[in-house]
Amino acid sequence: NRLLQGDVGSGKTAVAAYCMLATAATSVLGDKSEEDSSSTRSSGRFQAAIMAPTELLARQHYHTLTSLLAERGSSLQVGLLVGGQRVAERRKLRKQIESGDIQLVVGTQALICSEAAFANLGLVVIDEQHRFGVLQRSLLRQGSRDPHTLVMTATPIPRTVAHAVYGDLDISVIDELPPGRQEVATYRVAHDQVEQWWEFFCKKLKEGRQGYVVVPTVDISGRDMASISSAFESLANGQLEAFRLGLLHGRMKPDQKASVMADFRDGRFDVLVATSVIEVGIDVPNATLMTILDAENFGLAQLHQLRGRIARGRVQGVCAAVTDAEVSASPRIEAFVSTADGFVLAEQDLILRGPGDILGSRQSGSPPLYLADLLRDGAVAAEARGDAKTIFENDPALDGKKFLRLKKVLLGRWAATLDLGLERVS
């Protein structure tokens, strides 16, 4: 298991594509179809799957892979498995995946929900892992084979940090942005600064830039948060009445969302008013402005991902986190404004939320540790991780007499959760 950390636009997708292609180019040892050199079948090769949190992002990955293969005249087959497909189409794809005729599979949660069985799954790539639950991520790893797992994220969530400290994940870091990319300038906009911000926003729009306005909910909430309908109407008849506005949210049909995004990408809209559905999978280099309304209602990982939408081009992006007048200084907003470093934000999130159950499905909260603190005692945790790896390499079943007590405690404490992608000790 490897965690690939890199900010939006740093090249994580390119790394994933290379890993998937390398996997599909590898033959399965002992496969009879490989013995016949004249065979043109690819069922004797390993398969790779990438699971994205949204259909927009899944389709973007699908087009990236198909275009890449078409340019090089490759015979590898790519399949797209998402929730909006017809039953007959999904059934056909499942058969092709099970037979190994499709080597690269791109999908959403439909990869799990459809119970797709792979012939020779060699690699699972999970994009933006904080969007998936623990059980969802572990289900893709089940099967007769134990595939390699590449987890990609721009902001590791607390549980991921805990895994990295404890030893389930190795870490690779892309700590540079492509040439010409600039760090997004981020500001907290208080109630008495809103009009000044909108003046700046409109000025940049008139210069040819595009922008996003992000709201926390689709419907009007009892918590007095801005809904997308009320925000759209208010902006269209107020601060942004001179500009062309588009609307995007998760309840729209997939073809509607794709159409709106295409229009925005082609410049038919100046501003896209949206919910957090744009958090991943949106790539519009000319969009360099973002206003996040009621920013205190978003999680730190969400805020960081949203900000990444305006870091795709050579012009510096500018992001405003607009907070409620009655909200005092929020540690989450202060952390968001102070840095664009994903690991720094993850540590701050760890302090604010806790690392969650290390082997369980709870995503945040206090860990089941009696004395240790994952930030304060990082060196001790790293040493314990090394000892655990040594024990596992020498005696994975803990059959030795000196490990009997350890085995008893391990099973007593973790028996209910050790099936989450880990080998059960018995």
C-alpha cells in the first residue's frame, strides 16, 4: 500500500496512468494464453482499476487513458463503469472484466456496487481517497489475489496520517508543481469585507478571467447556510448581474453536469455557481477566482481540494473564504488560509479531529491509544512500526511461542476489524 501525496496539478494522474499501463503490460505467470506467441488475446495480462469519487472525475480519467492509448496505437482496452449506465451495458462490461478482455477499468463506487470480478487484478488506484469510506476502499482489495494499492490524495485525512505513522502505508511525495504554476493566494473575508471582495472579483472577470462561487448546500438549510438556488438568484440579480452564470450541483443528471462543465470550459459562462461537486475532476485553466460562501461549513480537506480548482494555469489563483459575521476565528479557516502544504494541513486536521480508528471504519475522533500521541510521539510510533514489520516478516501467523500473548491481545482487540484488507492472524 502506497500513499501518493501531491497538491492538485502536481502530476498524480500521470503517475497513476504510468502505473496502470505498466501493470497491464505485465503477463501473469503460468497463464496458458502466453504460451502461444501468436495469440492476440490480452486475458493473460494483469488488470488495473482506478476508482474515482465522482462520475465527472471518472470520465476525465477514462478520456485521459483512451486518448493516451489511441495516440500510441495500443491494443489495450479501457472500460468505464459508472452508476448512470444501462443494465445491459454494465452486464457486458462485467463479463469483459471477468474474462480479462478489458485490462484497464475506470469507475466510481459502481466498481463495488456492481460486484465486478476481475480476472487478474494487479493494481488498484484510489483517487482522492478522503472521499471514500474505509469499507469502500478495502472492498476493492478483496479477492484471490492481493493487488498492489496506490492511494492518491492532495490532503491526507487524519486516518491516513495515522496509517502512515503506524505502517500500513508507504509514502511518496510530489513536492513540486509543474513549471509556471503559482501558489494560490488565499484570504479570509469577513462580513464587512465582502463588498470589497466582490469588486475585486468582478474586476478580474472583466479582464477575461473565469471564477467559481461555491456554496455548502443544494437546499436551504436550517443552519442558515447559503443554498445554491438562493446564492444563484442573489448573485444573478446583484453583484454578478453583468456576467454569465452557470449552475452545477450533485443532483443534476450526469449528462447535464457534463454539458454545464463543457460550456464553462469553453468560456460560455464567466462564473460557475456550484456545490462541492467541483471538488475533484474539474480542470479549467482560465478559472483563477474562487469565492467559498459559508466556508466554516466545509472540512479542511474539502477547502484544500476546492482551492486546487484554481491552480491549473499559469495565472495565479485567488481564493476567498467568506465566513459568517457571528463566527469567531476558526482554527480550520486559519489553517486553510495560512498554508497550501497538504501535509501541514493534514497535521492540523489531526489535531482538530483526531486520527480515527487505525484498523476500523471510524474516520475521525480519538484513537484507541492509552498513552501515545501521534504527533508528539511520532518517533516512538515509527520505531514500533519497524519492530512490527520485522515480526511480521519473520512470523506472519505469530505461531512462535514468544508471540502467543501478542497474538491473543491482537485477536481480542481487533478480531472484528482485521478483515479490512489485512491478513487475518489465526
